[in-house]
Amino acid sequence: MDSNKRLKRSAGGIGGSNTTRWFFVLPAMAIVICLLIYPLLSTLVYSFTNKTMTKTTFKVIGLANYINVLKDPAFFAAFGHSLLWTAGSVLGQVIVGFVGALSLNRIKNKKVQNLFRICAIIPWAFPAIATAMVWKWMLNGIYGFIPTALMNLGITGDMPQFLSTSRLAMPTLILINIWFGAPMILVNVFAALQTIPQDQYEAAQIDGATGRQSFVYITAPHIRTVVGLLVVLRTVWVFNNFDMIYMITAGGPAGASSTMPLYIYDTGWTGMMVGKASAASMLLLMFLILLCILYFLVIRRWEKEE
């Protein structure tokens, strides 16, 4: 009799009650609906309407917002800036983080290794607003530490305007983002390197394999899935990044560093055109979904090869 009760409990949850199961599931479902599903559906609905911030009423206008967005030169300029910002940031973060992890893995002293790992994570641990304000202060074209130092050292003839020159603004932001995001890549790749069995390296050394061959045939296959997932996460995160650019340049000068999130913000809040901003948001979502599908197809192929 007791065994039958235990079987019922294991099959149907606590006490085998459907009410109990829903009691535990509903809070999580409510959070997901409030924070994800409702905003997504409302954005989708608004993208087909003429909703603005100045009127409470609106009507369905079909694909007009999407057509207007795709005819807007500012949209394609922002999209191009986003591609440059994301590609430069993610590539730089992966290279710096990957090289840093390989270098850290070669340190034999565990205390020194842990010290370097703690120091490396400091930039990523800082709040974005603190990072943005410090860099904005250091790069200020009037009294900033870096422009002043470059001029005093004779490297530049005058104070470089890193944040107020169109050709320098985006590269400067990319370098700041590399500094900010590379530690996360470093820590995760370093953790993946720790899982590689050392006997494989020893066997390869006995067989006469070079350092390059050990990296290609042992290190890379073990960590490429981790690196691939990091690239996916960082791509989505950087493409959607708003705070760093907004706090340092606000998309300037003259839109030279305006990315898709800033374009959507300006359209929705400054221009009060919620419908058009929603259409741009949905286009951005579709692009990122396609990009993630492509990434995951590549990662899945790697997993099959393993």
C-alpha cells in the first residue's frame, strides 16, 4: 500500500495533485508572460498601427511602418553602424580574451594564476555607467587624460577629439567595448581549457607533435563549442547594447555612432512614433533570430564532428 502511494507521488508530483503542480508553475509563467511575451506581442501589434506617444487612440495601418523604416536612410546608417560595432567588438573581445586565457593557462603558479584572473575580471565587474563615465572623462577633448598625454608626449600635434570626430568615434567605442567585454571571454575560455585532459598533451608530446599541432588537434576541438556559444551570446548582447554608446557619445557626432537601439530609442521617444519604432524593433529581432539560427547550425555541426 505504501509503495503504491509513493509511485503515485513520483508520477504526479507532490501528492499527485494537479493543483499543486500549477501552484508551483504559475508564478514562473506569470513572470515570463509579464517580462517577455507581453512586451513582444505588444511590440508586434504596435508595429502594424500608427500609435504615437501623443495620442491614446490608434488604428491599424498594415505594413506602412515597415515600408517607412526600410525607406529611411537613417535606419540603414544605424544598421551599418551596428554591424561594424558588433563585428569589431565581438572579434576584438574573442581575440583578446582567447589569447589572455591561453596565456593564463600557461602560468603554473596557482596563486599568481588566481590573482591574474581576479584582476582580469575587474573591468567586466564594473557597472556600465561607471565605465562609460570614466572613459568619457579620460577621452575628453579639452581636459581628458589620454588626449593630454598624447599631445604632451609629442605623438599628436594637438588634443585628439576621440569622441567628437566622426571617423574616430566608432573605433574608440569599439576599443572601449573590447576592454569591457574581453574579461568574460577570458574567464569562460580559461574554464574550458581546465577541462582538457592533460594526458592528451603528454601523449601528443611523446608522438612528437609540435605546439601548433597540439593546439589544432587537441585544444581547439575541446573549446570551440564554448567559444561558439560565447560568440552567440556576445553578438546578441553587443548588437542590442544601448547604455554604453548612449552614455559616451549619445550616437554622435552627427549620428556617426548611432546604432539600431539608439535609432529605435530616438524614433520611439524623441520622435514619439511608437509604431515605427516597434517595426524597427521587429526587424532587428528577425535579423538576430536568423543570425542565431546560423550560429547554432555551425555549433551543431561541430558537436556532430566530435
